[in-house]
Amino acid sequence: MRRNHSNSGNYRNPCLTMHQPWASLLVYGIKRVEGRSWPAPIKGRLWIHAASKVPDESTIKAMEYFYREIYALNGVTDIQFPQHYPVSRLLGCVEVVGCLTRDELACWEMVPEGVRLEAQTDYCWLCERPQKLLIPFEMRGYQGVYNLERKIYDAAVRGLSPVNSPLPVKFPLPDPRDPFSLKPGSISAFTPKSKATEVEKSSSISLAIAGAQAAAIQFSKKDQNSHSTTARNNAPVTMNADNEVTDTARSDNLRSDGRSMENHNISSTELDMKFDDTTLPLYREKKRSSNYSEGSSRQNRSTGAEADLRQYPQAPSKIFAAALKSLKQ
């Protein structure tokens, strides 16, 4: 993936390259918030391009599990996920209507609970009106926000189709007369300082969030390893909790309840040895039969998470084993 220097700061038909499955989830209207370590530089239509890396099945399942759980908070239980997650393709577009900080969105009672739980990064780009291409276009992506080539734009704009989102969201503007009024700091009057407005997290929600974050960490770690040579010769490539492609090392943005997620990371080798489909049941049994010295509240939290894994046998064992480890720390 190359950096596009020539279009920096001059956006005519802005496009963003994202990894799968996050890219398709956004275009399908399932994902309402795109998380970044930097505020949105544009308002209006943003084209979404899928990067070339093929996602692991466990990553796809972890993200689908996450969205099932947060949509269930608002009574939505039938979500039609994409049948395929194509790579190296222009997928469609969304309308970026504003940008808020993580804390602002997490406490904003004027939006559904599930949307507030998507606030996992420093800045949250608020997206509406997704449209997908009937035939995704093959193209090369770049880092950051860049301009779509004119010939690609002319062809793509004719092939867009509206998307029936599971729960369409209309983000209210602080100033209805100003379509650009939804920006960091603009809704402070609607977000009390108290934590009381934050969504109460059940064990299944906590597991879903931890699983999604573990998926992002493992995904970005594999990507960093595969690009180690490029990273030595150019700016380092990392990702945030939504697997954004960025040229700045910002792993401290991967947080859960204000903590750095670096503490929850475990190597792929350790996952393969300890948490494959054969050994995970033995791991759970060992944990249940051990005497913990960490206190009953932590025991109850881990027991609830293990019960959720039994309730959802389709959950990817490696990803959710990492999630369980993060919940117990």
C-alpha cells in the first residue's frame, strides 16, 4: 500500500482504505462509527476501499459477535452480515456527518446504546447513509484519506445502491442550522461529567468488546510482521482498535476502559499452543478447578465470560481466549 502525497489536504472525492471485515461492515451500515487516532479531516461522502489483506475467519467471527451483542441492546437480533469480504476493492461509501472524542460519544444519551459502545478509539467518525457498489471495483489503496481517481469515481458513482441498515442512525446536530457543527467538544452540554450515562456492561457485552479488541490486536500484529521490511525502510505501519492503516506508532490508542491494550496482547504462538479448539476446554476446566487468590469479584467476572463462550459455541476460540485473558487481568 503506497502513501499518496499529492492529495494531502485537498479532498475532492475522499477515500479511505480499511482492512476487512471492518470495511464491509461500515459499507453495509452495520458499523456506524469509524475509529481513528486523529479527527476526521472531511465531512460528507467518504468512499471506502478494502485493503489487500485477507481476514482470518476468527477475526470475522469475533467482529460479527461484537455487533450481534451491541445491536441486541436495542432489540435488533436479525443482522444480515456480508456473505463475502472482498479485498483490494472499492466497496461503496458513507456520509461522515461529524466527529467526536471517545468520551463524548460513550456518554451521549441521544444515540442508541449500541452506537455508544462503538466508541473505542480517541476519535470517532460518525457515519450515516451507507451505499454499496453493486460490483466492487478493483483498485490500489493508500494510507490516510486520499482522493479517488476521477475515472474510478465517474464509474463508481453510477453503480451505487442504498443499503438497508439493521438500525439506521441519525446523529443529532448541536446546531441544526450548521451541518458541520458536530465536532469534538460540540456536545459537551449534552454529555454530563458523570459516568452514570455510560452503558452498563454485562458479561456478554464485556466479552464481545474484549473479543473485538483482541481481534484488532492479533490482526495488526500479523500485519506488522508481514511488513517488517517496509517498516524498517519507511514510516512504521500500525493500526488502531478498528484496524485503521496509519503511518504513526499509536498503539496506546488501543484501550479498554482507559487501559492500554498492549498489556492484554499475547503472541500468536502462545495462542496456538494454549487456546486451539482442542486445548481450550481443558484450559477452562483447569481454571474452574484452581484456587484463585484474586478475590470473588474477579472470579465471578471470568465465570460469566466462560459461560458466554459455552452459550456461543461458534465463537472463535483463539480470539476469545485472548479476550478472556484481558477480562481476568
